[in-house]
Amino acid sequence: MQLPSITSGYLAVLALLCAALCLRVVRLRRKNQVGFGDDGNPELRNAIRAHAHFAEYVPITALMVAMLEMSGLPALRVHLLMAALLVARLLHPLGMSATPPTRRFFIGRVGGMVLSVLVMMASAVLILLRLWRGS
């Protein structure tokens, strides 16, 4: 079994993105003097949801990719999965701060979400195939 060095490199970058999303929420909470929730502020609500979406999708997807890497998935495939996840998670917050139905909203929010789900599903299917084949 090999250590997931490719996945861990991407995770370090994703952790910095997570910190940026978190700091954005903190900054908006301080600016708007909101201790809990969003107090009806759409900018704060969108920042909270962008951070929450990150927390909902990145851990399970990265864990699956790390397991695939440790089980011997070729490096190129690991890079493709993690790079797609990184792009998706960079796009999504950009779309969350855009007004629907603009191009930025569609490419960012919708594109980021679709790509996140596709990477998660592809990772899950690859794991199930590896288990079914016994490899």
C-alpha cells in the first residue's frame, strides 16, 4: 500500500481554500454584526452556503480518492479526480456570489456543483468496481 501523496498535495491546497471561505464568513459576520445565522443578509447567506457546500462535498470525495490512490489507481487518474474537485470547489463560491441567471452564476454555482457530484460519483463507482473485481 502506498501513501496518498498526490491526494494529500491537493488536500493542502483545498485546506487553504476552506480557510479562505471560513475567513470570508467571519469577515461578513463581523461587518454585519451577526453572531449566528445570516440575519437575512444575502451576501452572508451565500458565503455560509459556499463554505458549507465545501464541507459537505470535499471530505468524502477526497477520502475516496485517497483510498483509490492507496489501492494503486494510476497517478494520472488521481490527478484528474483531484484537479476536477479543486476546479469545482474554486468555481462554486464564485457562482454563489453571482446573481442568477448570469453566466458567472451558471458556470460557477451550477458547473461547480455538477463537477463536484461527478467526481464524487466517479470515485464511488471506481471503488465499487475495484471491490467487485477483488483488486
